[in-house]
Amino acid sequence: MPRELVTIECTEARKEGKPPSRYITTRNKKLQTEKLEMKKYNRFLGRHTTHREIK
């Protein structure tokens, strides 16, 4: 199966001393080989931030 579950975490929250927000999503690992990066809402900061895939 080419789709896999990935966890994405906020990149800005740790700089500000807040807990990071995390989301679970899927990606097609055959077509998208680089790490996933998207804008999602961080409820601790109260705004949309960049979330990057973590291992």
C-alpha cells in the first residue's frame, strides 16, 4: 500500500515556550518522497503555523 500515516508537528511553538500541536495525516510515499510540510492551526498559539513531518 503506497499511503502511510505521518505525524506533523508545529515548528514555531517550541521557540515561544509553548507545547507543540501535532496532527496525524496520510501521504503517498511513492509520489511524495520529501518530508510533508503544511499550514495548520495551533490552538496553543491561537494562529495558523507551519507544521513539518516528524519521525
